[in-house]
Amino acid sequence: MTRVLVVDDEPQILRALSINLRARHYDVITAATGADALASAAAHPPDLVILDLGLPDLDGVDVVRGLRGWSTAPIIILSGRTDSADKVDALDAGADDYLTKPFGIDELLARLRAVSRRVTPADDNPIVTFGLATVDLAVRRVTIADGASHVDVRLTPTEWHLLEVMLRHPGKLISQRQLLTEVWGPGYESAGGNLRYYMAQLRRKLEADPGRPRHLLTEPGMGYRFQPDEQAETEP
């Protein structure tokens, strides 16, 4: 059974999430403070974490950093903070996704399923397929289906590096700062124009409709996300 740690100082939200998650066969642990959250996580390591940023004792970003010191469990931020700086700080600290209050329970459950499916393709399956594109991470080859055949797609080293980072985190919201640092290196954290240009190039080469991408998505004010092809959903 998947264990979820829910951290929020609003009793109504804790109760509502506990009821909905347990009804779907999750094992739920709750905490109302950052200190309790870290203690509960240490005593009963969670598979997933749902975390509010506005806690009475610690900022939620500090809780993310505390968890990331030893845990790789996916963390979904559930917060009333709408400022893009708060979202970016949480993502850069190690959160996997960000959902703003008020929220729909169906959307939260979908995001839980998405982060639960996240794997590292290089470890389990080096071939990633989405839309008409097939990417072989092992041999660094990209092809596009064209009828019964496949056509090779030429990517620049920068385009390849950007695509590889995104594919290794399917469904994960990656901040602009993180992508710039990983692809271009330290000192490029503010070079958003580079990122927009190369993302547009990848969409032009890999998306069926670059103007309405389905897989290489922009999350305004937060970053980018690789959305794999939809799969049949099953209860955890």
C-alpha cells in the first residue's frame, strides 16, 4: 500500500484529504507542523508527500530541503501561495509538483498518479516514445514516425541535453532555473531567452503541432514539464 504523508495546518484539509486518499487505498499519515512532518517522515518513510508551504513553525520550503536530505519520495506542494517566486523556490528545493489552493481532488489524485509513475528511463527502459517521436537515450538517437517508416531527427548538442533532462523526469515540473543550470551550467540562471528558443526548436522538430504542444509543456511562471502519452489509470 502506498504511504502518503499529508502536511497542512488546516484541519479541514487534513480531514478531507485523509478521507479521499484512504478511500482509494492509500495509507495516510498526517502532520500539522513542519517539525511533526519531518519526525513522521523519519519514523515512517513515505512513498509520497503532500505539503503546504504556510506552516506555523517552519516554511514549507525548509521542510522540502529537510526531506530531500535523505528521501527521494515525490513531493507535491499544495499551497495558497500564487506568487511565481514561491513556486520556483519550492521546485528548486526539490519539490516535484505544485498545486494552488483551492484545488480539485480529481486533479490532485491525477498528479499523485503521475508522480508515482515517474521512473528514470536510463535505469529501466532507455527508449522513450511520445506522440510520433521515439528517443533512444542509450544511443542518443531520435526518430519520427512517417507512415510505416521512421525518419531520423537531427538535434544539436544543446537540444539533446535539454530533451534528455526532461525525459528523465516524466511528469515532473522542472523550474526554469533548474533547467538552465543543468543544461547551460552555473551563471545562466537568468538566461530565459536561451531556454525559450531551444524549447521552441524541440517542439518544432518533435511535436505534431508545435503551436499546441502535447508533450513538451510550459507551466507559466513555474517552468516546463515533459508529459508522456496518456496511459490507462489504475487504482493504487
